[in-house]
Amino acid sequence: MRTSSSLHLVQWVLTIAAFAANAAPGAVLLAQDPARPPVVTGPQLTLMEALALARGLSPELTAARAAATAAAARERQAGVFPNPIISYQREQTSGNGGTNSQDIASVDQPIELGGLRSARVEAAQLRREAADVRVQGAGAQLDFDVTRAFALAGAADRRAALAQAAANAFARARNVSETRLVQGDVSGYANRRIRLEAARYAGLLAEAMLAQRAARLSLASLITVSGDSLHHGELVLADSLGVAAPALAPDSLRALASSHRAELRVATLEAEAAAADARLVRRERIPVPTVSAGLKNDRVSGGESSNGFVAGISLPVALWDRRRGAIDAAGAEALRSVAEADVVRRRILAEVNDAAANLRAVDEQLAILRPHLGAESDVALRAAQVAYSEGEITLVEWLDAVRAYQEAESTFALLRAESLIRRAALERAVGVPLSRDSR
């Protein structure tokens, strides 16, 4: 961005205003339509409304919520007891004209020992918590994407309005210059220069309108099913640059990120869940006994019968499978998860530092430009137009004044958008809003 050059040109325009402010109003070349954007009216869309629309339509957020629902269901499933097994057996033998039979009905129930069920529940609970935090992370990323698209669309609207106003002004200036050329009031060079500038600003307007269309379609893809209303400019994007976020020390920002950043919390929970999985695998070495109980009926030749009960217990023998490979693999996965959590922590802390530095740099540039723009620059531009119409400055000086105004206002619009984006990036980096007024 050409901030320093734009500031220099704006200051030069203000100097023109100082000696041209007392110029008598006369036949001002562009007094009817100065190069300033018109006031656009219509239904407005605020950033908060855009965020709400995006949260209702985002497929990423919907997927994250569905994943959290699935994780909660798996947590419930992890806490259930194993089902019993009902079995029935009949044995019948015959010989020497006689028949013997046995009927046995039993219920077999596996009994989990050694905290196997609690370990399974713990691992599932940690993964459910991680899925819940992923929903928050998806929401934070969506908020940043919408804020960025909203800010860029707003800046594109402003730059398009500036280009439109300038193109209209130079189109009228060209018509006036053609008339004055016939009357001999302007030179051929001045007329050709104005025609050239009119063509130049018409090209800038075409570029600005294309950029505006692309920016609005990008925003529409996040907040609407169809982008027609945004594309045709029926909605006015309300200015969303509010009160600046409070300045916090780097240590405070890093502490906030360590406590609230969704990606770091997910990585930490995943590491804890991997450790719980390792404990679960180790406890799975404990044999799961199955207790049996039932009824038995014996019937022998001659019609005699007897009834009784059966009871038993079965226990797997860890002869071939001692779960050693699974235990080693789970332990390695736990170590990997811890290392990945540390990688995420370092990346996020570096991201917080960069986001804070970027926001501070943009706000410093805004502070330099802000006093020279707005109503003061409008007055300066009008004064330059009067000075040119009265012959106090040359055509080149007047064109430089218009160019300075356009560049400075465009740069200011981009910086305002960048400030909003960088503020949103810092809030995403720390994982918590720093100032509600910023939205």
C-alpha cells in the first residue's frame, strides 16, 4: 500500500486549500459533481447479521455439530454393560429300547473387571469434549472468514463508489472542456489531458466494479444461498469498524490463547484421549470371565425325570494373544499426540504474536491517515477545483490533487478493512472476543 505517498499528496492538497479557500466561486469546472462518493441508501446488512446468517448456512459448522452428536452417542455407548447370552441345549441318547434326554437352559453374562468399562468411558468422554470444542473452532473460523469477506466487500464498495464519482466527474469535465475548446478558453493539450484522464478513470471504474462483484460474491457464498441481492448492490454493508480492542500485553494474549484457542484445546484433549486409549488397551489384557447359570431337566427311560440347576464360569487364557503389540502401539500413539499438541501450542503462540503485530501496524497507519481524510479532504479537493477554475494552479496540479484524493481515500478504505480483518484474526488467534464493540 502506498500510504506514505498518499499522505504526502493529501498534505499537498491541503496546502492548495490554504491559499485557494478565499477564491471567489465562479465557473468551476467540476463544482456540480466533485469526485466524492454518493450517499447510498437502502436496506443495510451489519456484520453481526452476516455472522448469524453464515452460522445458519455453513456446511462446515453443520458437519462439526453432527460429529459432536456422533461423539456424544459413542460416549453413551461406551458406558453400557455387555449383553447377556441366553442359550438352550438338548441332548438325547437311545439304546436297548430306551431313550435318555437332557434339556439345559442357561444365561451367560460377561463380567468386565479391572476398570475396563470406566477406561472406555473416559476415552469416549474426552473425544466427545474434543468434538464439542471442534464446533467452537469451526464457528471461530467461520466468523473470521465472514468478517474478512465482509470487510473486503465493504472496502470494494467504497473504492467502487470513489471510482464511480471520479468517472462521472471527469466525464462531465470532458464535456465542459470540449465546449470551452470550441470557444477557445482551453488549450488543445488541456482538452486532450482531460479526455485521457476521463478514459483512465473509466478504466479504474471497470476494475473497481469487477473487484466489487468478486468481493460481494465471496461474501454471498458464506451467508446466502443465492448471491443476487449482494451482487446487484441492493444491500448496503454497514460500516463495522467500531471501538478498537483493548491493548493487551503479549503475555496476556498468549495466556488467553493457551486457555481458549479451540485448536489447542482439541489437541490437548486428543492427547488425553490417546493416553486413555493406552490405559484401556492395557486393561484389556485382563481376562473377561463369563458367568453362567441355568436350569437342567433329565429324563430317562421308564418316565423318570429329575430337575436341577447348572452354574459355571469360563475364563479366556492369554496363551497366544497377550495384547503386547496393541499396548505398544497405543503407547506410541499417546506420545505422538502429546508431541502434536506441543506443535500446535508453539504454532498458535507464534500466530498470536504475528496477529498482534499486524493489527498494531495497521492501526498505526490508520492513525496517520485518519486526520487528513473525511470532511477535511473534501474541502481541500473543492478548494483545488476552485483554484484551477480561477487559474491559480495548473491542470497538472489539479489532476494531481484529484489523484491524491482518490488514492488516499482508497488506501484509507483498504486500511479500515484490513484493521477489521486483523482484529478478527487476533480474536481467532486467542480464541476469545477481545471487544464486543469490534463486531
